[in-house]
Amino acid sequence: MSARELQELLEAWQQGRISRRSFFTSAIALGLSAGAASALMSTSHRVSAQDQPTPVPTPTPIQETHGSASASVKISYWTILSGPDGDEMNALVGKFTEENPDIAVESLQGLTDFVPKMQAAAISGTAPDVALVRNHYIGPFASKGVLTPITPEELAQGGIKAEDFDPTVWTFTTYEGQQYTVPLDIHCFAMMYNKKILGEAGVNVPTTLDEWMAVAQATTKDDILGYQNWILTNNDPTNFTWLWFNFQMQFGGQFLTEDGKKAAFNTPEGVAALTWMKQMEDIGNPKHLPYFDLNRNGQVATWPDGPWIITAMFNPEQAPAAADLDVAPLPQKDPNAPAVWAQSHQLALPRQGSPDPKRREAALRFIDWLTAHAADWARAGQIPARNSARDEVLVSDDLYLTKLRAWASQLPFAKFMPTDVPTMLEVLPRLGSHVVGALLGQEGIEDALKSAEAEVNDILASA
């Protein structure tokens, strides 16, 4: 990230040429943390197109109490959602309290240092009644007593039924045979592509990895990148493991052994998957140019991305090339054995210092309501986990929601990272750093996997 790039981005936001969401997405793509991006916005002045002052944007974290002071019960709710996503979730909490006036909610969105603060709150007895976590946080949190199991009786009392949710994601809500979460949404990868670039090159939208490589070769020229490995240069090796996991699954590889005790990725399949990723980077983006601005400005032919990007890429006010961009299911190594990485934001009940049955009952009502109203949350670029909400989204004629169909079509073969690994939050950054190093040519493919295997095994052995 250069100072000039950041200054240009800040000026674009200050002058009203891009939205708050676009600023956040762009700043993070440049390597800035969500907290730093939010702090920068909160200390900067923005003017409208008419050069009139506007209110200072909401800083992160976003903290607000919703509901009446006369509500019979008050619960607290923490999430990892920062920036515009936090704003949208906060608004959804407000809608809940309007429809449920007997419950007030203290909403804290975009909590910085979420993992250590959740752990500390559980120890000190100050944890929220409800927390939104990623599915691979379940093992680390449940093993440390941060979360409490949700019993079948509680689920029944809250009207929460497994059959009302996507069947695959529901199986990734447990730890050691006990249920700890209820899924709110699902996100996976699909392939973004530039229709104009592919048309000018005379190539079709690829459906296999071989076709994808051929498209990358045909479209890479001058200032056009034929392919880009998402956030490779964004200084976040943990999140980059999501893309690695995607291709690891497509090549028939594994992540960990079935018992979760050892690494299982340093295999011929693992070498082949990482080799393909490096070849695509070398062909389509040999200079490792950063993700985001080139994509929205129409200089990238194809790349994998998640549904969270729908507003930034399909809104012409944020993406000059929006009219040329579209999305398709992710190409597959073997169309007869498809696979795509997937992840889920899930609602959990943290351990309380002073358990209160009335607050817990209210928390379950809140969880049930949020999942039932996830069609509203889908506008943040998420596929609802609850069937009724997802069905509502997939028949919508809203421009952004129609784009979610490509991602949602892949749910039958979605592959989630395991929920039963207590050290997952230590494993992913070590693995990710070596994967990124290999793609940038800083390590050989086999050396990177060997080093990652040793480090991951050491972590797993220490659990």
C-alpha cells in the first residue's frame, strides 16, 4: 500500500465520489485493517457533491442500545462485523426491537480484537448474551468454555429446527457432539469475470480449471490481468487460506486428518493444487498487482471472489466497469466431483457470569428472528442459511440479490473448514503464510507445504 493510493482513496470518499462501504472495501484491499480504516474515516471530513458538510461517519465499533427502557428484559449482542456490514446489522437489531418491544438489545458491532476479548469476557463473566462468530471459531471457543451448548429442548422452545436450514451448514454447528451455534448465513467463492474482456478475446466463460487457465492466457496482455488470486498481497494470510482450501478440495486433497490431530495437506494432491494456483498467478498477474481497484476499473478478466463484493463491483457509482462485470459458478477441476470453499456467520450463546433464564430465552428468540429475517441481511452480500429467507432472496428481482444466485447454486457441494479443532485460530495463519509465500515465489511449492506441515503439526500436538 502506498501513501498516494491511500490519499487518493480518502479524497474520493471525502468528496462523495465513493460510498462508505466502497471506502472500507478498498482500504482493506490495500492492506489497511478495518479498525484503522474506521479510525481514518472518523478523523476525516467529508463533503457532499454540493460541497455541504455531512455528519462524521459512524466509527467502528458501533455501539447502540435498541428498544424501550420499559422492556421486560435486556440482552447484549456482539459481532465481528465492521464498517458498512456493522451498520446494516445494527439496523437489523433495531428492527427486531421494534417488532419485539418486550426485549431491548445492547448492540456492539465490529468489536476490535474480537477473539481475545470474547475469551476475556467469558472468564470475567461479562460476555454478551449472543455473539456472531465464524463457524471455525466454534472449536477454539467451545474448548475454552467461551460458548455454552444449545440443548435440543432450547432449540425446540425457540422454534429453531434443523430442517429449516441448509443441511450442510447445519452439520458445522457442533463441537464434540454438542450444538453450539445456529447459522445465519453462508458465503463461498464464485468466479467474477469481465464480459467485455472475454468477448474481445473471443473466449467463453470457463467452467473447468483447464478452461480457466486458457482464458487467463488469452486475456493477459498490456494492462489487462487475465486472472488474480483474490487478496494474495493484502497482508492477511489467515483469510487467504479460504481460497487455498477451495482448490485443495477440488484437487481431492485434505486439510487435516479425520481426527484433527495432524496435517494432511502435504500430499501429491496438495502439491498439484498449490502448483495450479501459482501457475495461474504467474500467467494472469505476474507482477502480483493488488486486488480491487483494477477489478472494479475493468482491468481484470477473471478472479475468484465472495458474495460480500456484490455492492462494490455491481454498483456503477462504485465500480466504473460495473456494466461489464458478471459472476458465474466457480470453474471446477472435475465437474463430476465439484467442490467450493464455504463459511458461515453463526449465532452463539456465550457463557454467562450470572446465568439468567429470561435473558437466555430472549436470546433464543432473537436468534430465531435474525435467521428468519436474513433476507434483509443478504443485502450485505450473504446467502441466508435459513431456507425460507434464502428462497425469498433467490426469487428477488433486486439487482444485487440476483447476483447471489451464482454463489447459492454451489451450496450442494460446499466444503466447510472443520468446527472441532481447538487450535484452528493458530493453525490458519501459519499455513496461510507459507501458501502466500509459495505463490509469491518466496518459497518453493514443496518446501512451503513441508514447512507448513511441520508448523501445523507442532500446533496440533500442543493442544
